Amino acid sequence: MNRALGYVSLAVALVATVAANVVTELPLESEWPTVATLPGDVIVSMGLLAVAVLAGTYGIYVLAQRALVRSMVSKRRAHDARNVLRLVLGSVAIVGLLGVLTEQWLGVLFSLGIVGFAVTFALQQPLFSLLGWLYIMVKRPYQVGDRVQIGEASGDVLEVDFLVTTLWEINGELVTTNQPSGRVVTLPNSTVLSAEVFNYSWEELPYVWNELPVQVAYETDLEFARQELQVVAEEYLGEEMERNVARYRELLDETPVELEVRSGPTVNVSQEESWVTLRVRYLVHTRRGQQVKNELYERVLARFNEHPDRVSFPVSRSR
């Protein structure tokens, strides 16, 4: 359907162009009414050329957009390419339309330059947002589909338009544990120029480090509990995490950062006032963080409950 619409628009542009040339060559100037000192044939010709410009740019946009979507495997790249195409062809259509109506192409371009300086002072915020969009396109701090935190807003990126970024909110005031709240958050693109941007699922490595804390009493056989926690985590996460850590190391090798990364989960111990906290650290896909944490905790709790003589849980008391 879109493809047919594109061809129809190009056909309309061609017919309108031919008709405009025919109108100006008709030897019937005296029969055309005059409007505001302009002969009627000139007005009709301008109108037809304006239709040709609008129909032609729209047809090109429809066909080019279809070709881009089909040639790009990633929906993210297709979304960005579509926005760039809209900006370029929209600018071409405006300049072409003004040039046709005024018949002064250089004057139009010069006038647009003067207007641009005036608009810079009158519409600073939208221009900063447009500049932010260009920054997003070039530097790629995030793109459609990423899970991000921009300033105080967190969520999955639904759309990156010329002026705003739309997020499907995660957490927020309504829910916790990295779950969608159902709200949509709209941020001006200028925010990326002045606020921190945290990307939890960038394209090269959509994994983050998580920790699961488990509190045990001081009476616990600490070494036994630590080993059991290690075993449970490796049984559940070992193979998948090993593959992901291999990619993590490849990315580290491309940077000047030197960091030792274990292939499997690790367990760290910290002493609290009334208990000891065992923290198992592991690499997980950013969208499965809470799911993995829930499953891992259930497995750990079941394993510890099998050994009540060696693992004790803290009670409410002062040590």
C-alpha cells in the first residue's frame, strides 16, 4: 500500500510539472484573469509546481523509507534513518516550495538565513532539543529499545523524535523492582546535554552486574554457607554467564581499563551489626534482572533450609 502511494505521488508530481509548463506556453494570456497584478496563468503554474514539489518529496519519502526499512535488519537503525530522511526531505520541500512561490531561490536561502538567526533567540529551547537530537544520532548515548536513566527518569526508549525522547517508564512512583509502571515519560532532547545518561542495555553488551544479598546469623558455618551459595549460583547462572563474560572481556580489551573479571558468580562477605551478609555477584541481562534475582533467592533459601544445623538466619535482637 505504501509503495503504491509513493508511486502515485511521484506520478502526480510529474503530471503537475508538465501541466505547469503547458500552462505557461499557452497563447491565451489575455483570457487569464489577473490577480494582484499577477497573470492567472502564472498563478496556476505556481500552484501546479507547488503541488509537484510536495507530491514529489512525499513520494520520495515513502519509497525511500520502505527501502530503508527493508534493507536494515535493526529496527533501531531504521527508526534513526527514517528521522534523518524526514528532516532532509522536509527541509528540501520547504525550500523548494518557497522558491517556486517567490521565483527567487537565492533570496529564499538568504531570507532563511536571516530568519534562522532571529529564531535562534526566540526559540532557544526547541533548538537546543534539535541539537540534542543531533548529538544522540552522532554519539549514540542511547537508541530506540534501550533501557536508560536520563536524569531522574528511567525506562525503555520508545521513540527518539527531533525534539523529544519518549520512555516507557520503569520503576517511578508507582512500582519498584525494575518493573514497568505503565506510564509514558516525555523528555526534551536537550536533557542529554545537561544531565547524566545511564544506558543499561547498550547494543554491544545488554548485560549488567547484579547482587543478591542473603543475611545469615553469626552462628552460621560461614564457609559452608558461602560455598553452598556459590554452588547454587553456578548451577543456575554458570554457563550463560560464562558466555556473557567472554564478550565483556572482549569489550574491556578495547579500552585502557584493566579489570579482573571472574567467569562465574562470586560471593562477598560483609559484617553487619546483628548478622552477616553474603552477597552473590553475577552478570545478567538487564531485562531479566528481577526474574533471575527471584529465582536465585528461592533456590538459595531452599538449599539453606536443607541444613538448619549449619545455616541460621538472624532474629530480631541486639548483638
